[in-house]
Amino acid sequence: MSMADEEVIRRKKRLIAGELYRYFGRVCPELTQKWEKAILKMPPSVLKELVGRLQILEAVSHQTNQELKAAHLAAVKEFIEPLLDQTLAALEHISEDAAALMRRLDELLKA
């Protein structure tokens, strides 16, 4: 593996670490706070919708965890970069889902 390839892998690992920190360090706590406020005010139909969205988010998170494990356990270096690409894509998807959920909670809290 060339030095350029190793640098690309290092850069992707830094991106993944940054996204994980941002998601678990900032997004999750903020989402939890909003959820705690909103849950007390929501009718059952809205709670049911949000439970469905959270289940989707949980499934995507599970898939991302599996991809992270696969990337970590990859013994053959040429497979590491594609796995890192998949992991980055999955993290972007989680961030998008979390943002959509936060927007929906904001809407519900305003209602």
C-alpha cells in the first residue's frame, strides 16, 4: 500500500472519529433533551410515528456498528478503504435521520 493510500485511510478514519464524536457528543444529548420535553406533550398518534422513526434510526445505527466492526476486523488492507467509505456513508445517513427527527420534534414542540 502506498503512502498516498495510507494517508487517505488515515483521513477517512479521522472523518469517522469526528462524525462519531459529533453525533454522540452533541446530537444525541440534544435530541434526548428535546425528546424528554416533547414526550410529555405528545398525543399517542404522534408518539407512535416517532417510535417508528426511532426504530429506523436504530436499524441504521446497528448497520453502522456492523460496518465499523467489519472495517476494524478487515485483515486485508485493500478492503479497508471501501469499508471506511461505507461507514462514512452510513454515518452521514444517521446524521440526516437525526436532523430530520430533531426538526420533527421542534415542529411538535411548537404545536
